Amino acid sequence: MPGHEAAMVSLNQSCWGILLKDQILRSLTVRAPARIHCALLNESGVLDRIDGSVGFALCKPFWEMKVRLGSAVSNLDMVHSEHKRAIAFVLDRFRRKFAFNHEISIAVHHKIPPHIGLGSKTSLVMALGWALSRLVPVRWDERELATFLGRGGTSGVGVHAFSEGGFIWDAGRKFPMMKQEYGPSSEGLAPAPNKVICADLKGFKIVHFRFALQGASGLREIGFFK
């Protein structure tokens, strides 16, 4: 995560970033990227490893939201119902863990559509979680935050796309010591994996197309892994 403060932090000169807080830390504006997940490398458990994935962050689309302490009305009109539930989940986790009773307003200015292969939920959860962790405050790195919020249980691409961007290769986990069964990242079956590489990418254009309007999610996605 960034250790310095400037308008539009970009650790690897890519297009994602964290836009900055006011001086007394009552509000932050966070930008979090979409990602393309290319592959899971090992779902067999062979060689005592499981998972491992490759993918990359995108400049567009992205989440951008202002998170503010206070009773101002939240602006979630443009947010999909599933994403509203994810926001409620993140707020509830922080309230229960830290007795965090401040009123919070959230204004979403840009969004990533759900279930089209761009990691919208992980990106949203990481962005809001990072903002709340600074307002609490607690200084978690991206893996600690993802584990607390139940993300990155299979692939670490979305987690590391948020923290560093670029091209990502994560290491997966030891099998069965660190993870005993298969499932999507949303099931939170294991802590988020370490990265092997986060490399900057410049000048690449991506054509993203689908054969269906939306991909599998929820019970359908879990069934696919089983």
C-alpha cells in the first residue's frame, strides 16, 4: 500500500491509484481497478501445491468512491444490488471487529459491472475495506485485509491488482496444509496467497468479449469448482 500521500498515488505508474484523504482523515477517495483473470495454474493438488494464478489489472473500468465519516447521505443509486450487499458486509465486519460505531457515508462515482469477468466484487470490497482500515485506523497490508474480508481464497490476482496493479502471478498454496478443498475465492477457504510477480504493463490494449451476458456466480460458481 502507498506509504506517501499525493493526489493520485500510482506505485507502478499504471492507471490505478488511491486518491487522497483530507488532512484530518475524515474522508478518503479510493480508486480500485478491474482485473482480467487468465488462469488457475494447479487445481489438482499435484506436487503438494494448489491454485496459483495469473492475470492483470485494467485501467478501465474501475471503482471510485468517497468514504466519509459523518452523517451525509450515501450515494449508492448506481450500485448493483449485489454490490450493495457487499458494502453492507464490509461495514458490518468492521463494526463487529473494532466496535466502529461512526456513521459512514459512501458516494460511488465510478463502478465495475458485476459477473462479467472483471473482478468487481473483490475490487469493491478491497477499496472500501482499505478506506475503513485507514479511518479506524488499522494498518493491514493487502493480504491481511483480503483475509479479514474473505477475498482471495483461490486466486490472488484481484487482491494484488488492488495493491500494485500490472501483471500478476501469485504463488498459490501448500496442499493440503494451507488449503484442503477447491472452491471460488468468494468462499474464503484460505488466506490470500503471496505474489510471485507484479510487473508493470504499459501500452497494452485489451479486447474483452463474452459468449454470455454474465458468468456463473453464487451456488452455480461453487458447483463448478466441486
